[in-house]
Amino acid sequence: MNVKAAVMGYADRQSVRPGEPIEFKVSSVGPQTYRVDIVRLIAPEVGLGDDCPDFKEIELDTPVCSDYPTEWQPIHPGSAVRVPLSDGLPLRKGITLSANVFPTLLSAGRQGIVGTYCATDDSGVSLILEDGALALAVGRGDSTAIVTSSISVIEHRWTAVAVTYEPGTGTVEFHAAGLERQRLEVELSSRERLEEAAPGSTGSGNLYIGAARAVDDRGVEHTDACFNGRIERPRVYARTLDREDIGALSAVAGPTAVEDAFADWDFSIGIDTESVTDVSGNGRHGETVNLPSRAVGGSNWAGQTDNWQQGTEQYGAIHFHDDDVDDARWCTTFTLVVPDDWRSGCYAARLRADDAEFYVPFVVRAASGKESDVVLLLSTATYGAYANLRLRVVFPWNELIHGRLTVLDDTDLLMLRFPEIGGSTYDSHTDGSTVVYSSMRRPVTNFRPKGRIYKFCQDLLLVSWLEEDGYDFDVITDEDVHREGLAALEPYRVVISSSHPEYTSTEMFDATEEHVRQGGRMMYLGGNGWYWRIGYHPTRSGIVEVRRPDAPRLWAADVSQGHLSFSGERAGTWSWAGRPPQTFLGVGFITQGFDECSYYRRTVASNDERAAFIFQGVDDELIGDFGLLMGGAAGYEIDRADALMGTPRHALVLASSEGHSNLYDLMVTSLVDSLPPTNPDDPDRIRADMVFYESPGGGAVFSVGSIAWSGSLSHARYDNNVAAVSRNVLNRFLDPQPFRMPSE
């Protein structure tokens, strides 16, 4: 039977300098071989008429360009805690397994809580859920025995659960007790018997919390029967505890309630790490797999704080999901060492198998000491937050808010064909909770130079404009700035933003703002920028954390989760954190609309002598009444000036959009945004503003406040007023002559 061809891949990093290696991991099905080529990306393929730049990629001659044999590399989603336990569990005196659990998807079937059970070789012992009931899985070596109790746990309720097992007699006792103060319930217990008492193996591999263990055909160990929900304070005792001792195990704060634990894991320790600490004194520490959600309230969370750092003992839970994935963990297929003579820019590994095609983009930075004066800052944090945006494919209201049918291609459909590649931070897990961590260490279907004009594909329109006008420029990524701070920007006079730099870490905000403060120039040629505060994984590249406690329609979580686990910072919008983007960019996000875009109308301030350079040779009153993105330069997602939110008082509002459809009004309501108060002297409150202001250090900021701006650059082969304004600003910003503050 013929299998439809598919090829996917990812890289171990998104940014690399000449002379450095970058590893690519590829998986494919279908034909016997697939083709790899390395290309430099100059212009995207968007196919929207004569105003589109022609798709342009330059094939490069490298040793890695070749045909490769087809090999399927599976992804094993599902998070857990893995604890090295080479000798298995001691069963001579029996065993007790316990934990507090908060299940969120009992319909998922068998789910591991704690133990060593492995279905692959029928070994080990684990406390599990079997269709919502407490059960014990015992591997016999050649088969598995499942002892199921009469006790069913309840979804979205904390329950203390435990099982004791005596191999000699086969006696199994289950215990459960509700933990929430509003639950007036009696404790439950169940006594069962295992017909063939002694297991064939106690499990010589690792112990898993939140899953069972399995091994695939390649010999790779992975999670199986993954738990959906929260688990706190799991414990193992190498003896059978009595009812009184088991009742004491439900206490989660403070020292071990019952002595002589074989292992006792306190998840409130190391919340900002992937480490899990055993507080029994036996050193059986573990690590998380596939990044389950930390910094979530436990059974004793009292509702007094949303900051895990102020009540750490109340955050002793971890939320596990059967579809968590932080890294596909594929073997490296080939490694490219970037040649020393490659220009800085956007590149990609292009993978082809029959009619299937997949791009793995990456950035080549300038060699140190050879930087240009201009740098394009690609928003890899935003790419990560939106990585594999499944919502766009499956949610029925997409067509309502876009006012048209959703168009998909084969690359989009890979998310449905291979759901194990995971979703974005706009998607929900199978249990309905929102995705918190998103990773570029897996195939990402919407990080590519073709298809819908959005994110990276749209940012290539900025690349094509800079190439068309002959500017010498470099490219760096958000993560470069996050890791290196101001040092990443210091070589450059001008920083040009991407079209949608929505997600920003503190380090990125600090560095870009300080660059302008010290005399640098920022061209913000996008919309909805510097909006959400995010955290990058402290040690692993390409992994971002997003929490939106101030946007309930985008965030399905309880109010305990107000701070990022990676950094401990308050999560949510930068405005909510007391640092609105208006204070830096001069504008801030106001609303969005996906049906049509508008234009800007120049204001009286555009005739101010301070702005004369911006409109040199541009006599038009309307700016951008054309464009690839729904017909205009102002729209999609738009930002406006607002003095109350911090727009500098000397900033000039040079032009404002008008005539947006009522869908933009609708989206204000759906996003629970608040519009500035009405001022009869202002234009329509729903508008994008073009803003310019100077900084005290001789720098300046120019902002357009619209994602659609870059879609208008190529109109009439770049002979238009959007390109002219952009060109004028860039030319002046390149001039080393310092800008003067109006008061000077």
C-alpha cells in the first residue's frame, strides 16, 4: 500500500554564526529517499498578484546537500517525572505507593500515577488509574495483572490516594480521601487480591511519576499511559503502611509525615528547574520529561497569592498532560558547519520527498566584528508562541473572525496527520488546559517561507525590501537578544523590528529600550509588539513560556498561575506588569481585524519640521491605501498612541488609520481590551497611529503600529509611498548625526 509522502524536520537552534555547527533532525515516510538542500531566503512565496515580490531562494553548495534514505523517527508525547532506579522496587516487605492527585481527563483510559510498570516487557509495579478507578499494575515478566478497585476518583478534585501490596499473599489495599475543604466525604478503601501473587520482575528501569514506562522499537525509553492532571507529593515505602500512616501522607507541607520512606518527592522544590527532589534522604532525585506545567497550585493552595515564590509550599503540584512535548528527541540526520564567507541573513534546510516539501529556517548572524549598521530583529519568541497553531485549523470561529473560508495546504494538514508534533500556546491540551510551554525543538508547520502571509513568511517581505533597495543588513533573533542583552544590539545603529513582535522577555525589552536610550534607532514596522511578557527556558534554546492570567478568554487555568515558572516574573501583558509598550514604541496594541485593512491619513503633525525627512518626496495625504494584506497598510493587528499609557509627550502622531470594519470593534469585545476614553478632538479610537519621537541619547523611534505595513512595501515594484516613507526613515536613521530633543 502506498503511503502519502511526508517529510518533517527541525534544528537544534534557530541562530548560528559563521564557523558554528547547526544540527538538523529529519523524519520522513513514503519514498525511499528524500532530498536536502540549503537555501538562502530572499523573498517569500505568497502568490497574491502582480504586487508580490517573486519568490526567491538561492541554493547553496554545501557538503550536506544530498539525497538521504527515508527514516521515520517517532515522537513520544506525554510528560512525566523520571527517576533512575536501576534495581527496581524492593518488595520483600511489601510496598506502599501514594500521592495526591487532581485528574482532569479520566476518559483518557489507563494513566500512570507512580511506579515502575512497563507494558513493553510486562515488568514493574505501579499505582494507576484504570478508567477512572484506582488500580495496581503488576508485571509478571510474561504478562500483566491489573488489580482494579471499586474506588473511582473525581475529575478536577484533589484526592489523596494510596495502594499497599503484599506479594507473598497477593493482598492489595486501596485508599482514597478527599482533600478539599468543601468536600464533606468519608474516606474510601478497597481490599483486593492478586491471584498470582509474586511478580516476575519489580522493574529494573526507571521509575515514572505521571506516566508508565515503555520502550519503542529503537530501544528508546519513553512515557506511556500518561496522566492528565496534577500530582503532588508522591511517595514510595518499602513496606505496607497501616491506615493511620496512610492518612498522614496526604499532608504535603513540611517534613515527611511518616518515617522510613523509600522515596518522597517534594515538587515545591526547584519549581524553576526540571529537577525533582527526593526529601527522604535517599537521594532518589528525578527530572521532568516533556516539560509538564510547574508553578501551579496544589491541594493546599489557599487563594492568597498567585505568586509561587511567595507561597512555595502551596505550589507542590505538577500538571501533567498526555500531549506535552518539549523536544521530539530525534537523532541528528546531518550537521551543517556554516561557512565563514556566508552573509548574515535568513536561511533554511529545504526537505523534499516526492511532492512533499518542508522548510527548516534558521538565521546566520554576522561574524563578530563584521556587523553592518542595520539589523533585522526576527521575533523567534513569537514564532515559538504560535508554533503549530492548531486553533487556526480546527476552531469553527476562524471563518467568522476572518470573514472568509480558511485555506489550508499540505503543510498545515501535517498537524492533523501527525498530532504528536504538539500545539501552540493558543491551543489547549487534551484535558482542556492551555498550553504553557512551546518549543521549536520539533517540526513547526507555520515557520516557513511559503503559504500564508504571517509571522516568518511575512517577515521575509522586509528582507526582500532591504535586498531590493540594496541595504547592507544583518539578521538576529529575539533569543540572541534575550541571551546576550544589549551586547547583541550594540554593534548596530538601526534595529528594524519584525512584523509581529508580540512576545517579549524582560531581557529583550530592557536591551531594545536601552539601545535607543544610548543613541540607537528603532524602526517598529509591525503591530501588536512588545505585548506579552514571556520567559525563555534558562538553559535550552527555542523553548518559551507563556501565561495569560489577564486574558481569561485565552487562558484556561486557575488563578494560582500568575507568575512564570522559568523566571518567577509576573505573567501577562507588559501593560499589566506596569510597563506598557507605549512608553518605548510610542504606540500599543488596541485591537485586530482579519477581514480587510485600511490606510493612514496624514495629520497636521506630519508637516512638523522634525518629521520633514520622513515625508521627503511624499506628497500623498493617504499612505498605504494598497497592499498584499487585505488591501491596505493599516490593519490586521493595530497599535495606537495613548498618553495615559505612556506615549512620550513630545512624540508626533504623523498619520492615523480610519474606516476600519466593524469586525475590529467586535474583536475589542472578544479580547476584553479596554479602549482609551473618548476625546472629541481625537480621530476614531480604533486606529493605527504612525509615531515618531527622539530620545535623550540622540536616538529615535519610528513606529507604524500595524502588522500589515510590510505587506504594502512591494506595491508597484516598491515604487509607492509606504516604501518611500520606510526608505526615508532608514536613510536618516543610518545617518550618525544625533537626533535632538525638541527642548534642545
